[in-house]
Amino acid sequence: MIYHSKTKKCVLILENIRSVENTGSIFRTAQRFGVSKIILVGTTPAPIDRFGRRRQDFSKVSLGAEDVDWEYVKEIGPAIDELKNGGFQIISLEQDPEAKNIKDFKAPEQFVLVVGNEVTGISKEVLEISDTILEIPVEGERKSLNVSVATGVALFMLL
């Protein structure tokens, strides 16, 4: 059974994710939580290669979730502008001095969740135009989570 949020609509933006494994894993998680659409930006790997063929390395991780509605864009700004104009609130998942604890946040009816590069995070441009920046509190020596794990936690908390 696939879980679909009956009350909320979520679009997921993956900004410059480096790893095909992380991207495939995010697709699988997004499909499970009923994400409406995934927008791939910049260097984020797509389920289809540049020759129009399904990527076997992607399919191996996503387990068929490449059929979720997705599109690729080179630049993130116009995609975010269009979604904002459509009534979506922009939420970035990032460790930032302005970030709020995800546990204390109630997601709106329509929102975009932006996740970023595994090393450099979300671009400053996106953080500046975000309505909200959220972070997942972590303990231990490592102060961050893998991007696919963090996306799953965030979707669970927000949907």
C-alpha cells in the first residue's frame, strides 16, 4: 500500500545532489509518502540518461519508483518562482543559523521541500528565498544525516 497524504501537497526539489544512489533512494521514499512531483536541479542524476535510456544504477536503488512525476531543470530560481506563485510555501532542509527545529513546525497545505548537495548543502540563493528553513536535530559526533535519510525523516515529519 502506498501512503498518500490526504491533506497536504508536497513538491520535492533536489538541488545538485551528487549521488545516483541517494537520488534513487529519495525517489523511492518520495513515492511512498505520496510526493506530488520531484524537480531535479543542476547536477542531480535523473532516472533517464542523456540518451533517453533508463539508468540501471538508478532503478536498482529506486525499485521502480522512477515512475513518480519528475522533471529536470538547469536553474532552480524559475521553478521556485512558479511554485511560489502557485501558492506553495518554500521549505529548505538545512543546518543554518536561521533554521527552526522540524519538530516544532507544522507544515502548510502546499509546500515545496528543498534538499541540497551532500557536501555544500542548499545554495545561498535558495536559502534567501525560502519561506522557512528547517533542520533535524541530531546528536553524536557527526552533526548531519545522509541526504536521503534526512529527506525521509523530513517527509515523515511534514506529511
